[in-house]
Amino acid sequence: MTQTFWTYRPLPLFQAPEIHTNLLWDLGILFGSISLAYFGFIFLMRNRLSARKAAVRQHKRELAPMISNFLFYDPETEAEGREAYITMKIEIRELLKNPFNRRILSEVLMDLKTDVSGSARVKLLRLYRDLGLHQDAYTKLKSWRWERVSQGIRELTEMEVEKAYTLIRPFVNDKRGVIRKQAQLATVSLREEGLSFFMDTARYSISEWQQIKLLEILRQREDYNPPRFRDWLTSENRDVVLFALRLIRHYNQNDAEPAIIRLLQHRNTMVKMAAAECIRDFRFKAARDPLKVIFRKSGEALKLLILEALSSIGDAHDLPILQQISEQDGNFVVRSKARSVMNTLVPGSALPVAGIDPLEPVAPQENPKEEPQVLQTFQGQTEINELEVQAEEIPATEGFNLKPTPSAPEDNGLPELSEQGAHIPMDDWDEALFDFCLKQELRAIMTQAGPSEEDPGDDIAFIPYIVEDEPEEETSLQSDREPALIEVDYQVVVPETGNPSEGYHHETRTSSAFDLSFIPLVTEDSAEMAGSHQASEPRWSRQATDFEIQEAETLVPAFGLTGEPEDETSFSEPIKTEYFTAQPEKTAPNQEGTFCIFSEFIREYDTESKLILLSEIPAVGGPKEAAFLRGLLEDQDARIREKAAAVLEELNGAQVGPEETKPARGLQLRNFGRFRLWRPKKERTHE
Amino acid sequence: MNDPRLLLAEDDEMLASLLRYRLEKEGYLVEWVSDGRAMKESLERTLPDIVVSDVLMPYFSGIEMVDYLRNEIKSSIPVILISTAGNETNVLNAFELGADDFIAKPVSPSELMVRIHKILKTRVA
């Protein structure tokens, strides 16, 4: 029954409220009255405002002739009108007893002040003071209402009441923004020393618009003797520094070079930009390096400014970094600007890259010593016919890939910056590109001087740091050459008669290793390079690949290296061969005195790891590992012994050649002795 | 010679009053209009000896007035334009259309008097 009731009884969702009709009438009357009052109020206010406006206009019309009479009355030429003038003066003073008239008169004078100039303007300002209207403005300064204070300051400023300076000055750091800004303008406007006071005391931010207005005031000031704005470059207020930089630039005060260059390191981008603008305009050459340093972390606008500055203070030495920017920067505008700056510094140093078809590679020249011609004349006058012929003569030398390849559409004769090449240190780029450009220039000069039998490349050999040509070796960045097996000699320090206590001796052995000498990652000592410009190895080239780096890092500890180098300087040190020799006290049990790379791991690892490691030996091991495994047959751990026996058996079964043809992998490092194998950790982290 | 008649077209009432006072004091018969439409009506009614007009005027700008004078009425009466500084493009247009002189705001009444006097003197000569 209950279920039937709840199922079939309709429940109303909406129900009209039961309100008494009288209440509705009362509410209607109430809201009607409010509406009437509202519209009535608006009507009255409009009327009042209109009436007030009409009254003001009427008063202005009445006052205008008086003001005109005051402005244009000349007592010397108009002696007969003097009495009328005095009468008018009395009349206007009578009018000024009314505050409303005073206010209107002030407005009229301020309006006229903006429209008239010359002697009329001077008389106008004098009339304002003579009539004592500035006293009203003083009163406004004491008001608690910010708009009245601001109005008073503005009035005194526009009517140039210089005596008001001391009254307005305290408002420079007022917490109310409008008053503060008005007071700043007034302070700078009323007295010459106002700017110094303002710059010294300004605690609040100075907006861009405010700075423009202040600068405009200073520009309009006649016979203005600007202070040395460098004094405010040390201000703690960032905006004061910024404003000082702009003033320095505006007034060409180029005596603040160190401070301006220092400001390139400021945290604020606007300050940096203002400093860069000053550097560009004043051509502070000392700022070249700081500009380059901050470039990477800069935004687009600042980068463009830096490039502009470099175009005014830079020279050919800046071409490498500009080249790098033009190829690597992520911003199209920055890349374009970099190319533009390159051509500004050295005309023709940046050639068109977009939409240029690569040139066909040609067979290598029979005479490898013959120097290739440059792709363009140094004066930027490219001759197309010559270009084609010259391009065919270019072998891949000096680590540059001058051969056009599909992957290198932007081949302009400068070294490419592939992903790996991007890690080449900037110094190397600088020197190498400088060498390259220098050679080009010298070659162009020699070509212009006339035909020569001698190879121009030989004539510039006296110049230090010239990269030697090795045309027979392909060292381009796009090289896909595989490392070949070569015979290498290495030294091993082994204990005398197998007992470390009896001393050690060096034993030279021969083994096979991959020939990695084609990797031109040379970091010779600078002194060595300077003294030996005949060095046969290229001084710079690409970085090692990730695979090579991992390979080297994996293998080096086995040779007793204590760890990775901590910094870049340690990379520069030649890695001595002895570093790779086995340490006797660390070697694993090795009955034959040969060294096995697994020995140290086996000795230090736990049993599980040892077992895993042992299972890997058959894949890579050789005779030395076999000897090592035989040593493990006497291990205390039974599992190790069993595993070693199994692995030894497997290894013996897999032996396919004489012992010498199966080198230990670690020996590949023998040829890395003078190469840079690691990059700093930071670089690897970024990758 | 009669006092020269001058048409002053300026929408700023206070400035117009000031200039009018000064011009009348110099002996000109000044007719002041506050917008372009009144100026056009005045020019249709009678041509003054010289026109001093603001460039920016309601209904009918000073440049249009020059064009109207030179090309519609075919009159060569001198015209001096008053404009705010930085409005050089308008002024150049006005000169191309046939304006005789230009003075920038803020106006120096004394300078204006000299220019008017000079132009009228040149015309009479």
C-alpha cells in the first residue's frame, strides 16, 4: 500500500509561492520610488553639472578680456590706457575674493599657458603669481586627498613657481603613486639640482613612461648643465641605474666605461640592454668579451643588441663566434643578425646559405700539396665561374668538411658545427677559424699580386697555429671511417719473478688494437703547439662520439686510472703511457704475469657479480683471460671455481687463432694517450 | 587704407579670445569663428583680407579650407595655418595646396602679428 502511494502520487517540482497581494503592491511602490529617486538624482546632477559648466564658460568669457588686457598692456606705449588698466586690476582683485573665480582664473591661465609662447607666456606666469593664485596651490598640497595634492603640485609645476620646490620635494618618495610621480616631475622641472636630489633619494620604481617624461623635461630645459650620471650607476635602485644609463647615452657621457661594462652582468635585462646600447654607441672595445659571455643566456632583444654592439666594436676575431651563432642559435632573427654583423665586420664573410644547391664532390687531386682555392674573394666579390672551378679543387683538409654533402647545406668555407662539433671549445674555434680566414686573406692577396709557382700555403707556414694540411687523411666531421685493427706496442709494469716485493720492470709487448688515430681530438700543450707549427697532427677537430667516450670510460679504470678528470685542465694534460700499465698490487692472481682486465672486478665484486662477469668472458676473452680463469680454479668459493672451469672450457673451445691476434679490449686505449677522450661532466649532462 | 579684415578660425575659445584681443589692438577687423562650418559660411559670404586658421577644426579642417579657397572659390587670399608641433605632414599638404604660412602651437602672439603684417605687406606691394 505504501509502495503504491509513493509510486503513483505526483510530486510537484515547482510550487507557486503564496504571497499576499498587498505585499506585492508594497514592493512595487518601493522599487518605483527608488527608481524615481535614482533618475531624479541623475537629472539633478546633470543639470547641476551643466549649470556649473555654463557658469565656468561664462566666467571664462568675462575673464578672458581682462587677462588679455593684463598680458598685452604696455605701460610705456599706452599711457592713456593706464587708468583703465588700474581699474581692471581692482576689478579682478574683487573677483578673486570668490574661490570659484580664483579656481576659474587658475584654469584659464593654465590653459593659455599651453597655447601661448614668447613674451605672452612670461607675462602669463607673472600674472599668476601676482594674483596670488599659487597660494591656493600651496593649500592643496596640505590636503589629505591625493587628487588635490597632485593637482596642486601640477599647478605649481606648470606655472613654474620655483619657490614651491622645497614644498614639493618631500613628495618625491610619497607612498601614493600619483603624487610621487607628479612630485618627481616637479622636482626635476623646477630646479636644476632637482634631478640630482631625485636620483639620490628615489626609492620607488620609476616607470618607463615616467623616465621618458623626465627626459623630456630635461631636454626642454635651456642652458642645462647635466651632472655626471655615472655617479648613479652604483645606485641600489635598479630604475635609477637604468635611468642613469639612458641619460648617459642621451648626453654622450662616455666616461663610465668600467661601470657600464660591469652592468652587463646585472640581473635585470633592461639594465643589460641599456648598458649594451651605451657600449654600442660609445664603442667600448673592452666590452667585447663580456658581451660574448652574456650572449648565451640572453633573450632575443638583448642578443640583437649584443650583436649590434659587436658590429660596432668587433673585428675579424669575432667571426668564429658569430659564425657559430649564425648556425646554431634557435632564433631566426638572431641568426640573420649574426650573418649581417659578420658581413659588417668582414665583408663577404657570410655568404648566402638558403636555397643554395651543394656542389658536386670531385676526385681527389694528384698533388695533395697543392693548396685549394678559396670559395670567394675576400672582398666579397664572388665570381661564379671561378667558384665552380675552385670548389672542385677543395680537398677535405684541416678538419673542415668543405665537400658539399646533403647533410651540410650551409657550406660556406667555414668549419661546420655539427652536433658533435658544437662541443668543440670556443677557443679552438676562434683560433682555427682565425687561421682559416687569415689563410684566405693571404691567398687572396697573393693571387692579386700575380701567379706564383709556389704553393701559397707554404708561404704562410711561419705563422704560428696554422693548421697543417693532411689531405691523405680524411678528418671531416662527416667521416664514416671505421677504425681498423693495427699493431700497437704497449708497456706493462710487471713484478720481478712474479713477486711484487722484489721490484718491478717494464715489459714491452705487442698487440692488436683499433686504430683510432683518425680521431683528431688533440689537445696539445699550447707551448708545444706554439713551438712546433710543423706538427703533423691537426690541432683541433671534432669531438669523440658518445660511443667512443663510453668505450674509453669503461676501459680506463681497468688500467688503473683513479677516476675521471675533474676539470677541463686535466683533460689537456697528455695521458702518459705509464698510466695504462697494470698496477702490480692490484692485479688479480695471474700465474703467467699477464694482465687481465677482469681481474680487478673479480677481486672487488661480490659473488653474484663475479659469476655474471665470468659468464661474459667467453664473448670477449682471450688467452690472458684463460690464464686468469685458471687462477680462479683455486678460488675459495666453490661456485666461482665451477663457473671458472666452465668458462675456461668454453673459452678454450672458442679459441680460433694465436694469442697475439686476440687483443684485450683495454689495449685500445694505447692510442688515446694524447687525445682528449672526455668531455666535461656538464656537457654530458646537457646531452 | 581701411583696416584689414581678418578671419580667425580657432576652436579654443580662450586662445581665440587672446589672439582676437591682440589683433584688434593691432588694428585688424577680426571675425572669429569656432568651427569649420562657420568658417566656410563666412568665406562664402565675404572674403577677408587674410585668414588665420587652426588646422584641426570641427567639421572642416584648415587644410580643407585652403583647398576650398584655392580650388572652389579660386581665391588667392593669404592663409596662415596654426597647428600643433609634430604635425608637419598636414602642414606640407597645406603648403602644397596653397597655404602661405604656418605657425606652430604654442603660439606667440607677437610672432603671429609679424607674420600677418609681413604677408599683407607683400601682397600690397
